[in-house]
Amino acid sequence: MFSEKDLQALLDYSAENQVVSLYLSTDPTDMNTEASKLRLRNLLKAIDLPEDVQAIEHYVNLEYDWAAKGLAVFSDQAADFFKTYQFNVSLPDKVYVGKHPTIRPLVNLLDTFTGWGVVLVDKEGARFFSFNLGELSEMEGFTGDEVKQTKRGGGNAMHGRMGGADASGNVENIIEKNIKEVISEATDFFEHHHIRRIMIGGTDNNIARFKDELPKSWQSLIVGEFPMSMLASHSEVLEQTTKEALDAQKKVNKFLVNQAVTLAAKGSNGVIGLIDTMNAIHEGRVRILLVSQEFEQEGYRCKGCGLLTTQELDTCPFCGDTFERIDTAVELAVRDTLKNNAEVKVLEDVEPLKEAGNIAAILRY
Ligand SMILES: [Zn+2]
């Protein structure tokens, strides 16, 4: 499975000539193989690197596993560099050519779909899943004592009151005991799988009970809740968790954009627009970079200290060296940010970010 390490390798890659970055959606539930191959041919038409086009087509036609939903290929045949990654989540069709691999779609994927723990809970037990890059894996669940549904009304009027109270008291005890066990199993699961965010499926009551019993530190990681039966199939859980992960990510990203814009307006720890954001990146002040998926611009890079800028300057104000022209200043800004160990959030069609110039940042100081 694609990991941070793979992303790091792509970050470190620099082509002598040019590297092709290709992203293709191949979701078999959406389209057939021939349609995907046709879209690939159309995408590759725009590229004037015959050896790379041939290598990519060869791979897709002869080696690709069409059960996957998304494909990423990085090809620099002149340097014998060829990397392919398959995903269980769809990727938007895109092709890029440049000195470095274009990594924004992968950054977005890692940011949205890693570190998830999913819990389905009812009165008797729970099912646990880890969810990473579209791979949903079910772990060992927990089943406690059976909770017999008590009949309401009816029954024998003579024994009804006493018997009913005893029975329901007993049921409550069983439920209480079960939930304690569920919580203990759940926290073990979260710890062992390095879960960073949690979603819970069940009835409102069962979700509420689970949350109440969960220690505060784990409660704060809950970002999704949805109605779901304990008997849900793997594909039902997968569909729901994919949707929840996308929704949660959108919500967080929107919140961060608003925060950056507000902070920038106050002259506090926020910047908007390419020039100010590039300067903040260069100074190592960026904590979270927010950037539109498709935003790109030409620019200049200082040969000495690496300063990125959109204006052509004779000498660098930081180190006095000269500049070289670059085609993809925004992608380089993303790479610089990641290399500084700051977070990058890639957004699609978020209006306030577009208004802010398609790029903004929340600063460390
Ligand atoms: Zn410089």
C-alpha cells in the first residue's frame, strides 16, 4: 500500500529532463476497462515524450490490475525511473509533465484516507475496522452477552409489574457490562492500529452510549457518525466510510480556510495569496498550507537559497544569488512545505480559497 515513505521518495525525485505524472480513475463499478483505456489514450495525446507514453501504455495494457479504482504512474524513461501505485479509491484523470513528480493528488489521498478506525456498535457488541487508502479491513470484533428484548405491555397483569422491573433491570446490567467490554476492546484496537480519527455506526442510542463511555482523549477523535446495522456487509461499510471520510475532510478543510483568511485579515498568523504564502514558506513559518488542486503558476526560484517568487528579480533579497525561471511554482511551494514538515491540504473548488488567490496558510508564528 502507498505510504508516507513512497511519497517521500517522490518528493526527493528530481528529473534530469522531465518526469510524467499520470493519474487515472479506473473504478470498475463506474466504467469498463475499454472506456478507461480510451481516456488514458486521450490524456497521453497531450504528451510529447514517446518513450514514457509507450511505457505507461504497456503497463496499463499488460500489467495493471483492473480491480483497483485508481492508478498513479510516474515515468522518466530517460533515467529508467518508473513507479506505479494502485488504489482502492478513485483518482481524478490528470497528466502532468515537469522536473518533479506532481504529488498533490497523492497528498490529498493520504490526508483524507489514512488513520481511520471504524466501529459498529449495538447493545451486545461491536465490530472494528481499520480504513486506509480505501482498504477496509475488519478486525476481530467483540460479542458480549445476549440482550433479550423485553416485551412491552401485555403479559400477565398479576406478575407484570414486579417481573417487568426485574427483567428490565437485568437487561440494563447486561447492556452496561457489554458496553464496558466494548470500550476496552475498542481502545485496544485504536492504540494498536495507530488510529487518528474515528467514525461510529449504529443507532443513535447505541452511538451515544458508546461515546459516553469512551475516555475523553478518544472522544475527541470522533469525526463521523452514521446509522448502520451490525449486520452490514463489507461493501456497505466501505461505501459509507468512504463518503464519511470525504465529508469529514471537506469540513475540516473549509474550517481551516476560514481560519487562514480571518487570521490574514487580522494581520495575525495567517497569509493568503501566492506571494505572501511563498515568503512564509521560505521563512519556515507555515504550519498548514491550503492550496487548490489545479492552481499552478510560472515563477522564479533563487539558485542560492531556493526562494520562490512570481516576480523576476535581478538578485535575491535573501542571499544575493540569481534566479531561474520555473513552470510550476505552486507545485514547488507544496514540495518545500512538505520538506519543512508542515501539513498540506489540497482542496477542490472551495470558494473562499479561490477568493484568497487559491493558496493560503496558517502560520506557526
Ligand atoms: Zn536566495
